[in-house]
Amino acid sequence: MTKDIIAAASFYKQSYFFNPEYDDLPTDVKKELRAVAAVAAEKTRGIVCVGFKNGHIFMESSGLETDADYDEITARNVIDDTIKNKAEIFTSLSEWYKLFKTEDGKKAKDSFLRGLPL
């Protein structure tokens, strides 16, 4: 079970991370992910990660061990609402991942570009 983080944001450090392995994503998608992660980190008052786990998109939040005020229930609700409200971007990301980051997607793309049946 491998996790591949695309983007993360921290309420604590007021910082943002974007994995350079995903620089080939469209600029608008990268901007949207940055906004989604930053807003969710602010709402959860924690650290938010967006990525892929075993080829499936995920979004999670965590707090520092020393942060007694971090509320896991509120954070889970924020994450669930974000996933629901941003379903279009998460669906697009999943499709992009299948096409560009999996072996089957690469084969399908190569076949398409050569004009062969999928």
C-alpha cells in the first residue's frame, strides 16, 4: 500500500508542498489543488495531503501530536465535504493518473497515438 503525495498544506507552518513528479499536470489543476489543500488545512487547523494510494485518489488530514486542539471528527467532516464539493477535480485527477501514470494507461495512450485499436 503505497501513498504518493501530490500536494500538501500545513496550517501550522502556513506552507504548501507540491510534488515535482506531478509538474506535468495542467497549470489550472495545480492551482486548484493548491487552493483545495490550503483551504482544507485552514479549516481543519492541521496538515492536509492529497495524493494517490494504490492508484486511487485520497485526501487526508492530521494534526501534530502536541496539538490537543486538533479535532479529528471536524477534520474528517471537512475532508468529506471537500471531496464531495470538488468531485470534478478528483475525478479528473483519477482519470489523468490512469492515463499518464499507470502501465495500462501508457499502453492505451501509445496504441491511440499509433492508431491501433485499444
